[in-house]
Amino acid sequence: MRIVIIDDSGLRATVLEQGLRDAGYDDIHIVPPRGAFVARLERMAPDVVLMDLGSPSRDTLEEMLIVSRALARPIAMFVDQSDEAMIGAAIDAGVSAYVVDGLRKERVKPVLELAVRRFNAFAKMQAELNEARTALSERKIIDRAKSILMNQRNLSEQDAYALLRSGAMNQGKKIVDVAQALITASDLLGGGI
């Protein structure tokens, strides 16, 4: 597992690195949050990012949002102090674990494992949400195509669906693709509903 530590304090980075090495991790890289560090992180392709920010400012959290979106990887953040606004901003930035005043080497492994598990759980929920949205969108397309067939050919809903299904099978396509083609053709011919 490749782990990147974002830290500009050598002492604090050493604590994280030692905790990781004690836990059996050895592919560890320390990157200071300066310059084009987001691009550098993307090239490194880490599996997990640990951020030790001490007292992060709003600007720092916005930079972390960029990191989170660019990498789509588990992120654990260690800070010295916090408030509700900072916690909310960290969560909005995609931070999987937010640890206040807890930088000790023996805590690094459990926090890393928590960040990975929370990230995976969130990614699974996001995938399920995307699947549900896709299914709903496809259902709307199929319903619109059925409506066109019902009006144009005076078919029942069941017969319209059977016609779409047989057309898809005959063409080796998905029903939603045949339905979309029907809608497009109907719109071009001025008969869209």
C-alpha cells in the first residue's frame, strides 16, 4: 500500500512515518503542501493520504478538497484543534477520518484502517446511488418510448414494452438504447411526446 503523508513539519511527519513503519507499511512518501503538490500526488497515485495539518486554515481545507477530488482516495487528517466549521469543511472535502489532538504513532494504524473502511463504504454507497439514478433515467426513457408506441400504434402498455423488448433482442441492443432511438426518431419526425 502506497501511503503519502502531507506535512510541512518534519517532526510531526516523523511520528506518522514511524507509526506506519511500526505497523508494517514501508511504501511511505512525505510531500510538503507547497507548489504543485496536487499534481505530484496524482503522479504518485497513493492508496491512502495522511494529512498532518496542525491548525488548518479555510484555504488549506479548500486545497484538501482539491486533493480529495483529484485523487478519490481515503484521506485521514490529523489536526491540533478544531471547531464545527472546520469539521464540516473537512467532511465536505472528502476526509474519511478527522482526528483532533491525536497524533501518536500507536494511533496511526487504526486511523488509517478507519479511513480506508469509511472511504470504501462511502464509495459503495456512491456507486449504488449512481446505479439507482441510471436505472431511474433509463426507466423514464423506456416509459416515454412506450408512450409514443401506445399513442402512435394504439398499443397497450404491455404490448408497447413487448415491442421494445423484441426490437432490442432482434438488434442485439439494450431496451433503453432501442427506446432512445425511437424517441429520437419520433422527435425528428415531429411526433414526440
